[in-house]
Amino acid sequence: MASTAVLDALSRLRRGGIVLVYDADGREEETDMVIASEHVTPEVIMTLRKDAGGLICTTADTRIQEALGLPFLSELFLGMADHYPVMKGLIPNDIPYDVKSAFGITINHRKTFTGITDEDRAMTIREFASLSKRALTSEDGWAKAEFGRSFRAPGHVHLLNTSRHILETRFGHTELATALVIMADLVPSATVCEMMGDDGKALSKDKAKQYAEAHGLVFLEGADIVQAWKEATDR
């Protein structure tokens, strides 16, 4: 059975709350603020940029990737190599803590203005989650066309693509956060942001725990999420 902390986190995510997730010692050793994408508001974006301070990104599980035709950014770079040879040299094949970059494309909703304001980013993320939800039950082809009608790229919201089998080969925040929203029976997209310290480095685990305690938030270790995921999926 999932730990009390994980169950508490799932309940909070369903209610639109933020939870803190630390990946693992020896990996990035970073704590991300995590929220279900469908619950993102301008106030949430403000909290992420002011209290976390890292890069605000939105995840997409494999089903969303397939329904909307979302590529990995490294795949696009490789495809450009014939016309722009420099792109082949930039392929991220030497990440010290991971096997593959999760970065996908960047997007803005077409109703945004610059795309960077709290209101604009919240709209882009919420509308992405809404379209993703509809895409998972729609006829093939409709969602891809609607994605192009509703969004433009590049934009100010960074998409992160999960690995094909979540938490089997990759154990980063993209997978950890997405596993949480799936277990919470929400749209399989989470919005995440790394917590940074005043020294310019990633906020330490101890300070992230102190922040969680001071603000009444749940702090989760990646291992707790992996274990809960294995139990939930019988793996």
C-alpha cells in the first residue's frame, strides 16, 4: 500500500494543491514543485516562479504524445542535421545523470499575447491539459489538427515528454510527477518547477523540507513514488 505521504500528496493534487518532489541522491538531487496541469492558475505560476525559481515545464505522458504528435526536441534536432549540421553535434548524449533528455517543444496558446505573463502561461498550461484530456478519448487525427489550431510554437511553456514506460528506465521529475497525477486519476500531465536557493544552486533537500514544513506541503522522495507506482501498476 502507498505510504501515508503519497496518499496525502494524491489527495492534495486532486484538490489543486502543490506537492514537493525530490528525485534521488546521486541523480539531479533537486526538489521540484509539482501540481496537476489541469489545476494551474496565474497564482500557481507566480508561486512557481517566485518560490521555486527554476524552469516551469509541463509534462505529457506517452498517450498524450501519441494523440497530439509531440516529438522529443532531440529528435527534431537530429532531423535538422542535413540542413543545419551543427544540430547533430548538439545532441544531448552525454547527460551525466540520465539516459535521455525529456525536453519536447515549447508552446503558447493562440489566445495569449506575449505568452510569458502568469495569466498567459496559466492559460497555455490549462488549455493544454484540457485538450489532452479530450484527445485521449477522441478519434484519431482530430486532436492533432486541434492542437495546431489552438497552439503555436515556439512559445513560453516547455513541454516534457515522459519515457515510454514510466519509472522503468528513467526516474526523473518528468516521470515522477506524471506518475503522481496518473495515480490521482487526473489528466496525465503535471506542471513542475525546480526549487533554487539564494546561492544560485539547487535548493538543498533539507531546506526544501523546511519550506514544505513552513508552508504545510507534502515532501516526497522519488523512491516513495516509485514504490507506490509499482504497487499501483502491479510491476
